Amino acid sequence: MLWGAAQGGALELRQDENGGARLRGRFPYNAEAILGDGPGGRRIEVIAARAFAARIEAGEEIHLLSGHDYQKPLASTTAGTLTLRDGETGLELEARIDPGTTWARDFLEAHRAGLIRGLSPGFRVTPDGERIEARGGDLRRTITAANLFELSAVTRPAYSDAQIEARNWTPGEHSPESGLMRALNRWRA
């Protein structure tokens, strides 16, 4: 499983009248992320438009998780609590999060405190679903087709601009480095 996030992504969390929350977000396509920068050059990743379309259009189960942990589900397409809309410029999501579990309450509180601001997808690249090109001293990986299994709210996404933002409708175990290490270790040459 690979993890990443896209530059320019944003999540918005709104509390509903029943104590739950609605989460909205957008994962933009065609944004560059620098996953590594060293003496041999940079490793750049781009997720192409509609790279995740196959499983979404097939109605496959996709989860919203806390920190890529399947033991901490927040919503899913099959439960009817996660809706995904795939387009040419990005993947949009809307989720209803019920605070009935300890991890959902922990996520909601950490988000309100400003500790969780990132969005990161978990996916597997399909055969022939990527292009790797050398450009100068850099390697550029473009993912054109991948099976999306989950999206996660994380503390530090591989793509720094994938941020979340909280707003209320009514007033009222991963270390930061682990996401980066997963991103750097996922490359195939």
C-alpha cells in the first residue's frame, strides 16, 4: 500500500446538530510533491487526473481512516457515510463522522486543536499505472492509474499543501516522520 497526499488539498470539518461532524475535502490532481531531495536529485511525484477513478466508479468500498489505521475507521462508502466525486481537477470527499467511538472523538478533538491538518490517500499502483522519467538530475513519477482503498486524516502528509481546516455549523501512532519515511520508501526503480 502506498500513501501520499496532494498539494492544494483541503478538508473542512463542520459540527452538526447531533454532535457528529461533516468533513469535506478536495484532493487535487496534477500537483507536484517533492518526496525526496538529495545530492542525486529530487524525487517528484504527481497523481494524474482521475488516477483513482476505477474503484470509485465501480462502487468499491473505500474508507476514511484516522492515520492510515484500519482499526480507526471514520467513514466508508459502503456504510453510506463517505461520498466521493472524481473529476478532472481533483477528488472531492464528503464524510459524516459519528463521535460514538473513542478514535472518532480523538480525531475530532485533535482536529479542533489544530493537530491533524493533512489528507493522505492509501493506494496501490496498477500494472502499467505509472511513468518514471529522469529530468535533469530528478526522477519524476506520474501515477496514472491506482486502486484507491482509503483516504486518511494525518498529522503530516507527504504533500505539504494537503491541509485541513475546521469550521463549526453551530458555535459553540504515527510520528510526524513516519508518513515521510513511507513516502520515501515507496518508490520502485
